[in-house]
Amino acid sequence: MSFQQGLSGLNASSKNLDVIGHNIANANTVGFKASRAEFAEMVASAIGSSGGVNAGIGVEVADVAQQFSQGNLTITGNSLDVAINGNGFFTLQMPDGTPAYTRAGNFKLDKVGNMVTNDSARVMGYPVDPTTGLRTGSTPVPMSFPTTEPIPARQTTTITTSFNLDARATDAAGDPTATPPVPATPRATYGTSINVYDSQGVAKPVNLYFQKTATDNTWDVYDQLDDPLATPPVVATPIGQITFDNSGAITGPVATPPATGFSMPLTVNPTPPNPNNLPAFDVQIDLGGVTQFGTKFAVSNLTQDGYTAGELTGINVENNGMIMTRYSNGVTRAEGQLALSSFRNTQGLASLGGNNWAATFESGQPVVGAPTDGSFGSLRSGALEDSNVDLTAELVNMMTAQRAYQANAQTIKTQDQVMSTLVNLR
């Protein structure tokens, strides 16, 4: 007579209650994945024994399997909170340098600007060229942002323009001999301005004026007005010409390498007084968006690529993992792209605690990529993935496990009564 069956049932039910209690305790843990106890029958077998006569020796917990189903997303409004909607894990570098993986995206910035988790693990991502927004490497590196010092100033290299010059405009010089006389058109009639930046981030206003010439479809470009009151008087000279074909499309000037398309150079002198004696610098004026149609002069786009120094003011993560940073100088640029990892068998991951997992032989090696690429899910900034624990189901499971524990205890009690009866036989 054996107590084995009841004892194994007690152990299995106790383990099941431990798993259920762990799930309930983590019902509000960000990125937590619920587990379940999976049982298996235990049977003693012997060589040559026939089937059908073995009552079995109880039950065992074959596995505690985590359930990697998607949790609900909760909007938090914190731009450093990031949720994965779909497949993948955030890739981490633990403080000891080992890799780890998590679904919890409640990230922080430490005192030196590193993107970290609550247990100081570094968040990994791809390096990105801030100018082009394109990846500069295929190996994830720890994400870091310039919180301890401003980003340096950048000298303007290109002014990009889009505007229309009125095809109805006549020669700006006018014709006093015509009947009636045609007055001259002031140079400032067709003009615009923009601030550019020198190598130290000091703004310099650049003015552009467009003056129709006597030649068909041709306009002179100036960077200043005449000043007859100056000593000596200033008579501006054109910095270039813009030409169009009969359909109003631009035909010149054609850019010289390394520039492409239609552009002209402009030499900018730093704003006086210039105490540091900065040299003049060249800026390319991109004219690809210029047209000549029979509507009034209108500027639709006028931008430049320089800026002064700026402090970090905000971070936002796009759905493809691109990390966009905002600075006090008005610049918004990409600083990196978060990396995700996926596994052939997520059930094979080893839990490290702290919402982190480690790869094992059973899980296979991670496949690393960017959000929205291939089978990877997308990201949601300002949101967190909730625990996938179904609290109602867990409470029901707890009651069932309790009943199972009581029933197994009853079998031990019954075995004890039978054993007492045998011992007391006379």
C-alpha cells in the first residue's frame, strides 16, 4: 500500500498554486507573460510486465510553460514608454555585458543620456546618420542621447527653394519711351529672405531678389539692393541667372558637381561685427522647385540645413523604431532605431527575472531586425504592453487547484485509515 499517488498529487497541486499565485501577483507587471503548470502521469514499468494492471504512481509537473500571447496596450503619454504590437522582443545589454530580451518598454534616460531599463540594462538599437536618417551599421549598439551637452552648431551648406516667378512680368528696367511709358519694377518686388548659420551657429540673414531681364524667360538673381546713399554708393551685381523654357520649367543654371540638378552658389560673409574673423562660406541655392507661370510671385518652400547649438527637449519613437529627437534650436532629427529580436521557439527562453529573458539552446539564436521589417511587429510610443494575465481565469484556476489539493489530501487520509485497520487486526 502506497501513499505515493496522494503525495505526488499534493506536490503537483502545490506547484500549480505557486504558478497561479505568481501570475496573480504579476497581473499589473508591464510586459509580464503568464505561466501555466502542465502535468504528466507517472507510471512504474518493469520488463516483461503486461499492460492494464499498473495503477500508476501519481502525477508530476512536466513543465511550467510561459504563454507569450499579446497583452493589451495602455496609453501612458510618456514618450519613453514603448510597446510592441506583434512579434519580437526589445534587445538589451545587461550591466555585466550579456544580452537579454524583454517585452517591457518602460525605458528611462540615465544621468549621462543612456537609454536604460529599470534594472540599468542598456537598450540596443541601430546607429543612424542624423542628416539622412539612414542606418550606418547593421549591428545593434547601446542607444545614447546628448543630454549632458548641446548638439554642436552646423554651418549652412544648402538653401532649398520652391517658388513661382510671374510669367507676366516685363523687363524690370521699364520703357520710358513706350506709350504709355512702362515704369521700372523695383527689385524688391520679387524677393524673399532666410537666415543661414556660420560655423559657430551665428545667424546671418540672406536676401534673394529676382529681376526680370530684357531676354525672354530670363531672370537675374541678386543678394542685395542698390544703396545710392552709401559711401561709396552700392550698385549690386547679379549672383546668377535663372532661365525657363516656353512651358515655364526651369532650364538653368545647371549645377556643377558635386551638386546636381539646378542650383547656384552664394558666398555668405558672417554677420558683422565678426569678432572671431570667421571666413566667408559658400552656400548652394537649390532651384529645382522654381517655376515661371502666369500667376503672382509666391514662395511655397524656403529651407536651409544649418542650425545653432541646441539642447535636447524631447524624444519620440516612431512605429518603425526610429528615435526622433527634438532640440531647443528647432531641429528634429533621427538619433537611432530600436532593434527587435525574435526566436524560433519562444517557449525555450529562460526567464531571468525583472521582465527579462535569455536565449537558450531550446529557443535558438535570436534573429535581430527593425520594427515592421518582415515578421517583426510595430512599436507604439507613449504606450506600454500590459501583463497578459487573465485575472478571472486565474481565480477560477486557483479554486480548481485548491479542490485538487484537498482531494489528494483525502486519498492520503484514506490510505492512512486503511493502514491503521491492517495494523489493528488481531
